[in-house]
Amino acid sequence: MRERKYSSMMSCGINGIYGLPVEVEVTILPGLPSFEITGLGDSAVREARNRVRAAIINSGYKFPQGRIVASYAPAWIQKRGTGFDLPLALAILEASGQIARPSNEEPILMMGELSLKGALSGIPGILSRLIATREKEKIYQFLGPLDNIPEAELVSDIRYYGVEDLRSAVAVYSGIVDKRERPAPAKQRKHKKYPRFDDFVGQDTAKRALTIAAAGHHTLLMLGSPGCGKTSLASCLPGLLPPLSEEESLIVTMIQSALSKGACIDSLLTIRPFLAPHHSVTAAALIGGGLPLRPGLCTAAHLGVLFLDELTEFSRQVLDLLREPLESKEIRIARAGEYAVWPANFLLIAAANPCRCGYSLEPADKCRCTPDQIKSHLHRVSGPLWDRLNLCVKMQSLSGSDLLSSLSGSAVTEHEDGVRQILTSREIQARRAQELGYRFHYNADLPISDYCRELKLERTAVTLLANFAAEKRLSARVYHNMLRGARTIADLEQELTVKPEHIAEIIQYRLDLSTLL
């Protein structure tokens, strides 16, 4: 009976930001020499035939004769990238009888791109691949590029063998060399220093609004004249927000790894993402899209901040795409027969000028715009999106005394006070979520079915907000979000109940477009 020439290797690809376990099968059949790859691969997968053939020959092995058929399963999902080169080469060598894995060895998954001379190059998304394989396939041994060792160290309960070329990979796979112990865990990355509230004088109302937004995850719009400090204050948020928890850090690092386009990540990210796209950003860049489907900035900002500077300069169609993720905290996208769901739980902070010239909020008739021009400028943002902006703060240029005090260098502790308040507020919210049986909810995300019971509103506070809502004819969404915002203010003050003064403050941050026209 003819010896069966077959081999199967486990590998893992990337689908968006998630790992996709893939079985690479190879069989060598009688017939004219040929090399076929099946399983819905992209051009990079199909081009592996030439890379793998050259790598095998240049590494001193014999490329087998006959009809070689490789299959990537599951066959109905698109496979992309060059990470399947290594398992394909090893499967060909094993199917041709040139190498073999000892029967007493545990299962091992392999991935990596091969050069023509057999060198192994790093690949993006190692973190996603390792986590997906560990959880779905229960495989805990991995063989891959040496360049990806620092990133692989971030995953617990696995053993990753980093090699530099095909011959070294064969030695590890065949058990010829001793397995090397994993190095010590990587240190956390040193992050750059971000601006602090203390670096900017004045604009106390805007600083307070940013503190409320950061504490309760409320969307915020800063509306003011050019140069009044909108962008500068928003840049303080990364240093103001609490660092990522261990679980959040792994998720954010996994997303950045999958989107890194080959750059290796050597440490867990602890600072929340802060992304500020240019106002010319496209829909695909913001929410994701293209072929193959690729996550956008909304997913890259998951668990962090998405800052839209010059809000009224963005395309209206692009801005309206934010309406769904602001509610559902995820992106659902379908394109050309593909469907993907990506996380998008970000804090939206926006800044804009109140008119085309930018000075309609300034005194002394500084504005040169007509009412129709102001109306046209503000109407570049749709009503439903205005509705989703929980807080709005109007900012004017700094006074002469503020500018003078900025040169004095006096010591202030606004930033530390804000950080302490936010941490305390989030601890209160965490306890509230635990009492409700939830994992965690910011006040802005508290379900309607529970917040009436948990907001603990005083009767006079309810009456005050009800009268304001009736006078301004507020929508149900705005009314509920104002209640949630008032709860956050009470948490910042460590008050058990929502008092009238908390309602009065949240009313102060309600955007009334009629006052701007």
C-alpha cells in the first residue's frame, strides 16, 4: 500500500481585530508537478507558493515532486496575510517525510512570514492570534517569529517559541533542540507626558464640564472662539482619565496589535487611547470598511477618547455615522458579502466654533456673521447628533488678567483634584453597578429600566428638571441624559441623592441652539 503523504498544521489568521484559527492541510498526490492552495485566500496567501518553495530549497531541504494541494480550513472564510507561510512550509516538509513531530509532544500552533532565503519575519496581530487560539482551540504552545516574542509575552498561560528562520522552526517542531524558557514578562510601556489642567489658566467652567464628562462617560461639546483653549483642554483627558484595568489593557493592546500593520508591540498599553482625526476623515476611516473589512478610528478609540476638533467642518454624512455606535457601543458593518461587529465604546469629545468667523460668543460686536450664516454653520451637524451631545460648554477668549496670571507660574492642583474626584465617582458607579448585578456601567450608560430607581432624585430636583424640560420641549433622550448627568455631578460631590443644585448645574450645560442664532 502506498504511504499516505499528508500533514496538518494549526495556524491562526486575523479577521478584523479578532484571531481566526485556521487548519493548514497539505497532501502530495501523484501527477504532474503543481502547487495549489485552496480555502478562499487573498493574493498574499496565493503568492505563498513562490515564497514557500524558495524558502524550502534555500534552507537546504528538498521541494517534493508531484501534485501538492494545500487547503486552509474553514474554507468559507476569507484568509488574508502572510502569516500562513510557516505552517505551510512545515506541512509540506512533513507530508514529504523530511521531518516528523514526536508523538509525545503537545499540540503546537505556528505562524509567520517566510522570506525567499527562509528567514522568518514578524507579523501583525500576534496578541489576537494567541488569545483566540488559547480560548477556542485550547492550544498553549506556539511557534512563530523571533520579532514577536515581546508581544507574545503579554499573554499568560502559554509557551511561545520564537525562531529566526525555517531551519530553527524545524528543529523546535521536531524536538531536536531543547525548548527555551520564556523570558521575563515585558515591562509596561513608558508613556509620554500629557498636558494638565494646571498648565492652563481660566476656563473653569470648561474644566468642570470635562471632569463631569470623564467621570460619567458623557459626550461633551466645547463651543467657543478660536484660541480660547478648546483643543488644549481636550488634550488633558488622557492624563485625567483613570488608567486601564488589566482586562481593559489587554483588550486595547489587542486592538492596537491587530491594527499595527506589522509593528510589534512590546508592552501592555495602560493609558486610554486618545484619537483626534482630521476633519477630512472618510466614513471608512472613521467607522471601518473597505475590502477586506478593516476597523476604523471608532474601534481604535475603544475604551478611550475620540476627539473631533472643528466638529462643524466634518462631513455631515460622516458625523451621522456616529449616531448608532454612540448608543450601541459597537460597530456593525456589512460590505460585499462580509459582516463584522467591532467594539466602539469610546467617549466622544467635540470642539467647534459657534459661527464661521468664530466670534459670535464674544462681546463688543466682534462677530462678522449674519444670523443666516450662523444658522447654516451650525446646521452642518444634524439634529439627532446634537441630541446625543450630553454636555455643552460655551467658552470665550481669556481675559487680560487670566493671560497675565498664566505668566506668574503659581502652583495649583486642579489636575490632581480632578483625578481624585473622577476616581471616587467611578468607584461609586462601580458599587452601584454591582448592586444592580451589572459588570460595570458608567452613569451615561445606565439602563433606563434601572436609573429611575438608582438615581435617588429629590422631589424638588425632579420638579425643577420637569419644568425645564416642558419649557424647552426636550426629547426623552435629552431628558434621560440630563438625569444621568445630574447623577454624575452628585457622585463627584459624593452626595447620596440628586439635589436641585445638581439639576441646576446640568441645565447650565444643556445646548440651546436658539441662543446661538
